[in-house]
Amino acid sequence: MAAADPKKKKKKRKKKESLEHKRNRILVALGIFAVVYALDELGALTIAFGEPGNIYASFALFLVPFLIAGYDVLQKAFNNIRRGKAFDESFLMAVATIGAFAMVLFPDTDPNMAEGAAVMLFYQVGELFQAYAVGKSRKSISAMMDIAPDYANVEQADGTLEQVFPDDIAVGTVIVVKPGERVPIDGVIVEGETQLDTAALTGESVPRPAKTGDDIISGCINMTGLIHVRTTKPFGESTVARVLELVENASEKKARTENFITRFARVYTPAVTGAAAVLALGGGLVTGAWSDWILRGLTFLVVSCPCALVISVPLSFFGGIGGASKLGVLIKGSNYLETLADVDTIVFDKTGTLTNGTFSVVAVHPEAGYTEQSLLEVAALAESFFDHPIAQSVRDAYQGEVDPKRVSDSANDAGHGVTATIDGKHVVVGNAKMLAAAGVEAPDCEVVGTILHVLVDGVYAGHIVIADTVKADAEQTIRDLHAAGINRTVMLTGDREEVAASVAKQLGLDEFHAQLLPGDKVERVEALLAAESGKGKLAFVGDGINDAPVLTRADVGIAMGAMGSDAAIEAADVVLMDDKPSNISRAIRVARKTMSIVWQNIIFALGIKLLILVLAALGIANMWLAVFGDVGVAIIAILNAMRAMGVKNL
């Protein structure tokens, strides 16, 4: 193994050097071509060599820049012919340019050595331009590779920090993250507070505050304070590792349009090669003007090169995926990007997707002389020995200090509430059934949520309403989706009917279905899929383990990536790294913009090429126009494809 590594490095270095060398030799070839072309046009070759000596001198001189610039194209064409894979753009360029130089055999006509050299030169310039464009489009994606941490700081017994490779850190290890360093592994802050830069993962430029007890994900940059983090996952399962895996695999899953272009090129190239041969031979046999018809055939070959399509279509998809990644949206392949552009129905899970997934006190209604704070104090003391989410939300809402010494005889009636003795008074905190068991009828409350009724020595003290709050951008998300042409927004939830109805009304959803089990969600999605017509596609958005089957069944599965379950992220086709539903509409706009650019390039490239092919067949188009039809169209298509990376205004 040790012997293999230097070879790999050497091979990689050689490839880089050859690219630089290629740029330099093309510049040299262009310089030589410009000098020879000037000598030829100014008549210097005719003065020096006479006629027809000037033609053979022109042949020899133009052959120099041709071979300097194009020897690798000729070599590739020759190697492909040996492998039985002749019909590609290298073959077309080789045949057309060698044919142009072969016109020297017809010195009485107007030989096209300058055009032959120019075709190869500009083809190579186009190839360099393509390499630059691909490199630029990769930049936004490859930049994400910089989020991979090189080390984690582990504090030793003597207080010194040892840098350890993240893969070697066990779950539960406390690591130290200094200001300016990336968080290497997912975990919980156990000491310190700071501001986090999450832009590389979420696209969100505003720093996020983080304090002791907060979850923290790998890939973020610690901006201000020293923090100690207890790891909760091995490095291979952390957010940063999952992101890198998604990015690396994105290019493997090709869209239908992309696959069609690949198949099209395989049929198209031999077809136009045959057409060029028929044009040259047929025209020559019929008219006897062999030089004219051979030149038409060669021009036909140059124009027919499909590089504009073969380059620009994949580049458009790549740019779209890269642009989406800038927004914190990871699309796992161009096939999902293409499907996302056709989505007209979006189905949402509720908890953790449209809502925050955490309970909080939304209303306090005291009675019998109690104030909001005194009612919260009684409930917080009664719940002080319990860790379930409702108890935690009550304690969080109470602003004072909870003294457990004031509490005795604490008991939990699972699913109903708790009882306790507080300062010698018997307290009941629970639902309407628990209140009925105590002989008290619970009053109605207009606020939707989980209601905790409070009894103190048999006297009704009031009630507290706890609910899962709607995400700040959820309402705007639904408005944006309707504005983007989404016909149907649906919410599926296992929550109660009245809670689901309240959320659906608040957000402006088209419909909702409540009290569903995971299997029921799949059935609902199946029914919605059956109702789809034409090109319309269905997307499902979720975050929980129970959402994984539905994410897989939908045309496009969209998962919340920051706090979503591993199962949901694995099953999804699109991952929102910041858990903001508003990025769904932005992802759809990116997908639609990308597909628009793809079809613009297809129609433009085929339209221009068809026009020049007809002109070439009629003898109207010359080799210079053929160069525009090939290299010019390719460069314009590449420039258009690069627009897919621009997502600032989406």
C-alpha cells in the first residue's frame, strides 16, 4: 500500500501539469497562427514562394499551430477508433480538420489550411473555457469539502489540549472547540457559550447563539467563546460527514434530460458523420466538383459536433445543485432536481416540520385570586420531579426559582397529570379526566393545545395551555408556495383534529388529515399520488423516523437536516440543512430556473446547428461559420449554464 500512494500523487500532479501545459501550448499555437495568417493575407508567402508554392508553404506553416494545439485531440480520436468507439467530438474534429488540410491536393481551388487550423484552435479554446466553467460551477460544492475538520481537541489530565483525528473520538468524549475552529463532531455544549457561524451548512449568514445545554452540529464555526462539547455521535454519523457524503454522490444520479442527451449524442454523432460522407461523395459523383462538395462535407462535420449539448446540459444541472447548496439545500442528484421542478403538490408532516416540535406555554388563565406567575409557580413545583416535555415547558415558563424542598408526596398518574403536596397544600395538575376524578368539572378554553388544570386543596386555581408553536417562517412558506404555482398544500399529522385544524387555518393550508398512524400517512400519500395528472409531481416534507416510508414513496422526499432523524435524511432526496420550510420554495425556484436554462440550451444549440447544417449542405456556410456553429454556440451555452449557480435573488 505504501508503494501505491506516491504513484497516485505523481499521477495527480502530472494531470495538473498537463492542464497548465495545454493552456500554454494553445497560447503559443494562437501566436504562431496569428503570424502565419498575417503573412498569408499580406501576400508575403506568394512573394517568397510564388504560385502554387505559396499554397504548400501555407500548408506547412499552418500545420505547425495545428499540431501544437491539436495533437491530443488527434491522439484521442485515434485511440477511440482502436477501441471501437470512434464517434465522438474528437473524431469529428480530427476528420474535419485533417480533411481541410487535405484540400491542398486540390491546389486549383481555394485550400482551407487556415480554416482547418482555426477550427482546431478554437475547439481547444472552447475546451479550456469549458474546464474553467466546470471548475467555477464546482466551486460552490467543493467549498463544502472545507467543512471537514482535520482534528478535535481533547483535554488531558494536566489541562493541555491534544489534537486527535475526529474518527478516533468515542461517543461521550468531551472535546474543546476554540474560537475560530470548526466544530468537528455533533454534540451538546456542557460548558461555555458562543456565537456559531452556520453559513457553510445552512446558507444562513446571521450568527446563532449557543449556550450550555444546546445541541451543536459539526461543520459550524465557533466564533466567540471557548466551549466544551460532549459528543453524541461518532464522526462518521455526524452532520458534516453526512453532508460530504451527499455532496460526493450528487453527480452520480442523472436526470432524464441528461441521460437523453447522452443517448442522443451516441446516435446523433454517427448519423451526421454518415450524412457528411453522403453529402461529399454524392455531390462529387453527381457534379464532379469534388473539392466543393468535400469542403461542404467537412463544414457539415464541424457544425454537427454536439459539444454544446454534451457540455452545457450536465453543467446546468451541476450549477443548479451547487447553487442550491449555497442556500443550505442539498439535492442528492440532478434527477431529483428535475423532478422538483415539476412539483405541484406538497404534503407536510406537522411536528418538527411546520412546527418547532417543542412544547411551550402559550396561555395562562388564572382564577380564584391567583396571578399568572403564582399559577405557574404552583404547576412548576408540582412538576419539579418529572422530566417529560410538558413538565419541562412549565418549568421553563416559570421565571422564578423552583425549590424542591417545598414539595412532598409527589406522584405521577401517567397520561393524566401529577399530584403533590406543596407548602402543606394538596395540588392536582392534570387534564380534564383527572379533574373529573377529583369531582371538579373543567371549564372550556378557546385556546387550542394541551390544557393543564390546577386544583389547590380542591379549589380550581386556573389552567395553563401548552402547545407546539408554529415555525416563524411557516406561514410565509405556504404563501410563497402558492405564489410559485403549487396547486395543493396538505398537512398529515398524528395529532388531534382540533390542533391540526388550528395549525392548518393559521398557515393557510389547502387541506389536512389528523390522528394518522405512519401507515395511514403512506395511504394518504398514495391517494394523492393517484390524483396527480400530467407532469405534476408530489413532494413530501418530514423530519421524523416515522416519516421515512412516506419520504421514500413520494416523487420527491424533502427532509429537515439539522434536527431531523438519520432515517428521514437517508430516505429523502432533498435535505434542508437549516430546518427552515421557507427554503422549500427557494429550492423549487432553483430547480425551475435550472430546467429553464437546460431547455434554453437544448433549443438554442439544436436550432443554430440545424440552420448552419442546412447552409453548409447548400454550400452557403463556410468553415468560419462552422467554427461559430460549434465553438461559439458551445461558449454561449456554457455561459448560459453558469447562470444556474446564481441564487441570490431566488
